[in-house]
Amino acid sequence: MNWIWTGVAALLLAGCSPALNWRTVRLDDAPFAITLPCKPERATRAVDLGRGSVDLSMVGCDADGATFAVSHMPLADPSQAGTALAQWRAAVLARLQAPASGAVDSPFVPAGALALPQSVRSAVQGRKPGGGAVAAQAVWFARLEGGRARLYHAVVYADRDRPAVADTFFAGLVLQ
């Protein structure tokens, strides 16, 4: 899981397998609950996506050969949420050495999120920093919080594409 922290979103039987012990985790620093298949680790670090430094909070874990992670950060100007989501997505794809043209995208707007064109789910094939192949299923979305926005990114990294496991994970992302 270390490679994910340096960068900065199964069929029913697979979703319920003993290797995936799903549990609900509430975030302390955002009104958000997630369902993870393992005991999470947490970290916060300063990042700059071209808008000045902000604290990016991350929660994630490894289970059954996959890494599950959720990141979020505040954005002072809600009118820039779509642009910021697009930049965040581009940064993740670049880090994975995955061309945007190779991504399979679909809209992803959970209940309570802003209905932005940049709120998407992407499936991509890329490379880990060490050079090995990685399949990623990821989502990006935003919500209003008072006079600002909060941006979210959730991802499943695995050696092979696991859309059904990602479906279970993404279904457990709940804005509160």
C-alpha cells in the first residue's frame, strides 16, 4: 500500500468472501462513511494540485490482493470543483502512466454529491511506480459543505481488473 501514499477511488460471492471482511468506517474529518474490506490505515499530508497547498486525508487498506483507498480534501471555491476534479483525475492517471484515452469512464454521482460532468468512475490499466502492471477502478466526486466544497477520490488497485469488487466498495461510499 505504500505506493499509493506516495502518489497523491466482485460478484456477490467475491464481495462476501472471507478475504474481504467488509466493515463501515466513519471519517473523523469529513461527513462521510465508507465500507472497507479490511482494517484501515489513515494518513494526512499536504498536496498541491495547482491551487495552493491543502491537507489531503487518506484512508485505506489491503485485502485479497487489492488496495482500497479513499482520499478527500477541502476546496475553498466551490465553483472550481469540476476543474479540480478533472485535474485530480489527470494527476492520478499520469502517476499510473495510464493515458486518459485508455480510460473507460461513466458518470458517478452518489446521493448528496454535486452533479458535475467531472464526477466519474474510471477503469484503467497502468503501471505501479516499480513498473508492475496495475488495474485501477476509481471515482471522483464533490459535495458542498457550507461555503466550500469537499473533493473525494476512491480507488481499488489490483493486479487484474476487479469491477465487481469495486462495485461493492463504491456502493459503500455514503455522504452524510
